Amino acid sequence: MPANRIPEIQLPAPRLSETHEPTPETLTRSQAHARPESFPDVVVVGAGPTGLACAIEAEKAGFKSLIIDKGCLVNSIYHYPTNMVFFTTPELLEVGDIPFTTALAKPTRLEALEYYRRVADHFQLHIRQYEWVKTITGEDGKFCVTTTDRHSAIRDYRTRKIVVATGYYDLANKLNIPGEELEKVFHYYKEPHPYYDTDVLVIGGKNSAAEAALDLWRHGARVTLVHRAAQMHPHVKYWVRPDIENRIKAGEIEAHFNSTVQEIGPDSVVVKTPGGTVRLKNDFVFALTGYHPDYDFLRSVGIELSPEQLRPVCDPETLESNVPGIYVAGVIVAGSRTNEIFIENGRFHGKLIANHLSERLGRGNPNFPLDAT
Ligand SMILES: Cc1cc2nc3c(=O)[nH]c(=O)nc-3n(C[C@H](O)[C@H](O)[C@H](O)COP(=O)(O)OP(=O)(O)OC[C@H]3O[C@@H](n4cnc5c(N)ncnc54)[C@H](O)[C@@H]3O)c2cc1C
């Protein structure tokens, strides 16, 4: 598995009620029957905080919705560093007006996972986990969504409207340097323990890099940080910034600014610094240089992207894309500017979309509700 992809979750054996025969290779596509529950008004692709908010608001407006995620509920948050603390206070992570309270000022990843599970339970959301949406065909009012589940079985869903809320955390920005494909190179950071008493290079200058460098150093790794800019990014959390800067000042974490990694070898890395090129002893590399939306998936469903920032073309009032009936929501709306939309503001996309759905499909509209025959 390439290290720049979120690792697959090892799943327990499915319960009997969840088992089914995989679609045989020889079955023609027209015979791949949709299941009875597969005629929602709206299919939401992605069970992140935004996807949940979209489904909740659609349900509140009277539309049957189905969420499909290739991983687990809030899959991205599940894959964040194990001991991560959000920079946002809990009330700003709330969806569906369900209160989120925490013991301390900022919620932990574990608290957020618990919260979003409770939200899903509370609204009895229909969520198909571990199903990867591969294609969307058809047209407004008559879409067909095709997924592949974890047993490689194909499933089809028919729906009138689609919300794409696929986030950005699945695809890491690659360095494109020799050695990046080595097994010791990671684009996701989870925990410090395996790196005790080893030489670790952290690449990047934002929150993920700063927090990983500190966590690794505090748990006994020898850490070097390399960042292409002159200093840590100004958006580093206000309580993390002095910590990392003081560790660097004290020489506890070695840092090279205005520097780039040129090459990664089995036991060393080559770094180009303002003072010349240096070779550093190295056991592991965390290249924490950001992530990006799955632009190919967006294009494959017909969504046009702006030339430079790759923002999906959409009506900012309704979030309907250039493809009638397909909406975009959450961080993908910002294209490559992934620091513009967070949970804090992306959670409001659900209401915008639900309002437009009501206008288009609302009661009184002769097409409501969906005829599932
Ligand atoms: C370490 C870290 C800390 C952060 N801290 C904060 C914070 O404190 N406050 C804040 O507001 N924001 C924070 N963010 C940003 C925030 O988490 C994201 O902006 C937010 O998760 C985006 O929500 P989303 O629902 O748009 O996407 P996601 O949460 O990424 O959800 C997208 C979902 O879509 C699924 N998916 C993708 N493609 C497919 C497909 N083809 N088929 C089916 N499913 C698919 C994914 O599995 C995923 O579950 C942080 C981000 C990181 C990386």
C-alpha cells in the first residue's frame, strides 16, 4: 500500500446479517440489483462532519438521505493522530444543533469520535460504511451511484440528488523526490512510541509537522525538522508555536528552515540548506506537507474545477455544482486552499443545500416524494 494513502482499517469479521454474496464477475451490470433501501432522495458521499450535517439537514427538511463512506464514520478524524487535540472549541464542531461539551476547553480526537457517533445515533442516520463510491451516472432526478464494498462487491443506488462531501485527507501532497516510496516514509502521523531512540525527520511547517515533531521528541526520538519557509507557519496553534520554537532554540529539535529534502535513502536523507547540502542520519521520515481533494473523482462526475485553485464550479448560495442536481460541500469547496474551510464553517453547508432541495423538491412540487418503483 502506498504510504500516502490512509491505511486500510483491519475489520473484524462481519456479523451474519451483514454478509452477502459478492457480485460474480460474470454478472452483467444490468443484473446488479439495487437494494430496497437504495432509493433515497439524496445520496451524500462522505460521512465526515460535513456529510453528516448535510444528511441531517436534508432529513429535517423531509428528504430521505443515505450517506456512503469508503471508511468508517468520520473516517478522516479517525485517522488523525491518536492523541490529537482540536484547535476549535467544541460548540464550533457541532452539527444538527446537538450540544458538544468537553471537560477541557478543546476537544480531543476521542471525544470528537464519541460525539459524531452519538449524532449519527440520535438522528438514526442511514450510513453505508466501507463502501467506496466509484461512479456517478445519470442526470438530475435520476442518478445512479455505484460503489464497491470491502469484499469487492458492486452495489448500485438510485437517487434524485447527490451531495459530494469527500474531504481532502485521503490524498497526501507528495514530495516527488527519490526515496519517497521507501517503507520508512509516512504521510500520516499516529503515535510516537515506535520511533523511540531513532532518528526521525519531519518535513513541514504547519500544525501537523509541529505537533508530530514535539510528540516524537517528547517520547524519545531524535527529531530534525525541515521546512521550506523561513519560519513555522503563522497558523500554527497559539499554544504549540512557542513550544516548538523554544525546543528549536534550545537545540532539542534540530531545524533547517529555507531548506528542502532532496533525497531519502535507507539510512540517510539529503537536505539542501542555505549553508549547503547536508546528509543526515535517518531511520524514519514523516512528510507532513498537506493533503488535497480527489480532483479526478470530482472531474469524473462532470464537476468542473477552476484553473488555478481547482475549486469546484458551484453556486455559492446553493452549492449546486455545474452538474444540475450534484452539490459540493465541506472542505472540497475550497479546492487546493484546504485551510479556508474547516469543520467550523463547512458544517453550515448542509443548511444551504437543504434549502435548495426544499425549493427544488419540496412538498407541493409534483415530483415529491421520490417514486421508488
Ligand atoms: C490533524 C487535523 C486537525 C484538524 N483540526 C481541526 C479543528 O480543530 N477544527 C476544525 O474545524 N477543523 C480541523 N481540521 C480540518 C477538518 O478536520 C476538515 O476540514 C474536515 O474534516 C473536513 O470535513 P469534511 O466532512 O469536508 O471532510 P472529511 O472529514 O475528510 O470527510 C470526508 C469523508 O469522505 C469519505 N470519502 C472520500 N472519498 C470517498 C468516496 N469516493 N466514496 C465514499 N466515501 C468517500 C472519506 O472517507 C471521509 O470520511 C483538522 C484537520 C486535520 C488534518
